[in-house]
Amino acid sequence: MRIRLLEKDLSLLFLKTKTSQKNASLNKLASLFNVNKRTLINWKRGKTTMPEYVFKRLVKLSRLESHNFSFKILPEFWHIKKAGRKGAYARMKLYGNIGTPEGRKKGGLASIITHKKNNTLFNNIKSIKRPQKSERLAELLGILFGDGHLSAYQASITTNAKTDKEHAIFTQKLIAELFRIKVSLKLRKKMSVVDIIASSRRLVKFLNRAGMPIGDKIKNNLTVPSWIKQKKIYKKAFIRGLFDTDGCIYLDKHRIKSKQYKHLGWAITSYASKLVIDILDILKDLGFSPTNRATQKSVYLRRQEEIHNYFKKIKTNNPKHGNRFIKFIGEVPKWS
């Protein structure tokens, strides 16, 4: 997913980020995302949209909240359709309308002849294994709800190549084992992201029936599937998958008079209002005490013992979160 911000919000976001990071230079900020300075400048000026994970991290670095900004969420490659339409109009000006029934029929027959000649006839739709409802399928749905996307013929998950590579490999194996299908990893170095891709129309249909929307997740009223809500084991797995992609564990620092206090913080961020309500309900049912304000896009756990219990009982399959949790508990006073 891509994020488009208004000019005033871009200025605020980068100004607050620079201030909170001790007036960090553009070169230093660019190195945080493993991109060149020109890419960062284009994001800052609004010349190009930024990846969703970059926006989320900048918000955290700026010490603000997502609701402080007006932004639009766009699917990956959103511009291709627009560019294709312009190209079609230009072609029609030169050659006239080639989209007539007669023209399509002629082109289709010619294509069949060519494929027969070159022995490149189309293959049948790929078969897949259709797994039963399970803890592992529920976790995959959580992952997809976080960083996933379904198109008509492909399921994909995009994550940070630097910090989440191990979890990307875990997800690749999870999909392959559940559906007995080939799953590839595609590294996009310039954007510092890795795509987990499974191309199968049947896979897309299965995941869609299981509860994952096709296309824009936010516009399609993303909500936790009813079958996941029926069992606690499914709820735990779903929350684990969602937190591993769209969650964070952080160290909350604040000063009262001259004394500094440190506490663990846990959060899941989502821009789907119905999903936020579902997350709150699931966490409460699992014995946690989540907090969320109407203006916030994140659900928080703030009680120290509950954050410890989360990593003890629900756990994580993303080493990034596990390592950060271990690091931070060494920096906070022992909870009681």
C-alpha cells in the first residue's frame, strides 16, 4: 500500500521527525529506510507516494499519531491503470477504436493459431490444496490483514526487507505448506521491501471466501471473519499474525519533574475502523485490557504484566518483535 499526504502534513511529519531525531540530516533519515537521499526528498515534497511502512515508521519517529495527518491510502501500482488509460486514448487517436467485437474475435483467433504453431497453449488453472479451518490458516489471515493484498490472480504480502526478512521466509513457508503451491520472494532493493507472491486464481478465491477482501482492504470494510471469532485458538493465531505485520513493541519514556520513567508499550495500527473494533473485542475476550480513543488508529496494551503475558501466551513468529521485547525488558524496572 502507498500513502499520499497533503503538503502541510508532509512538512509537519518531516519537521517533527527531524526534531525528535536530534536534527537528523536527510542522509541519516534516508539510511534508516535504506534508500537514497533523492527518494526521501521526493517523498518529502510529495512528488511520489511513500510506502505504508515508511509512513508508519516516520509517524513513530516523529512521536505523533496517525490521526494528526490527513492522508489517502493507495494500492500498490495504483498509477498503472491511469497510465494505461492515457496510452489507450493516444492509441485510439492514431488507429481508431480497436476494441470492437469483430476486432477482438479476429485477434483471439489469430492468437490461438500462433499458440498452436509455437506449442504455447495456455495451461489449466493451477490446483491447490484446500486446508481446513485451523490455527495456521487464522494466523495467515492475520498476516494478510496486516501487509497483504489480493488481486484477481495473485496473493501478495509486502514487508520491510531489512527488519522483517525472517518473518517473510516464515510466511512463504506457511503459504506453501498450507496450499501446496509455489511461493516466491521478490526483493525490491530500491524500496527496501520484499514481496511474498503466490500466483493462483484458486488461491485468491479460497482466501477471499475465508475472509480476505480482494482489492482495497479499507474500502471493502475489513473485518475479522466470523469463523475466527468462534474459537480462542483461532483468535490468538489471528492476533499473532496481525501483530507480527502491523504491530510494534516499544519503550515509552516520560519524565516527571527530574525523574525519568520507562514502560513497555504494545500497539497494533489499522486504518480500518471495523477491524479496530474487532481487535479490541478479541483482546478483551483473551483477557487483556486494550485502550483506544475514537480518533486513534492504534490499539494499545499498556499494563506491563499484560504485555509480558502476550509474549508468553500468544507469542510471536517475527524475530524482530521478540528481540525488541527482550531488549526492552532489560531497560524497565521489574514489574509486579
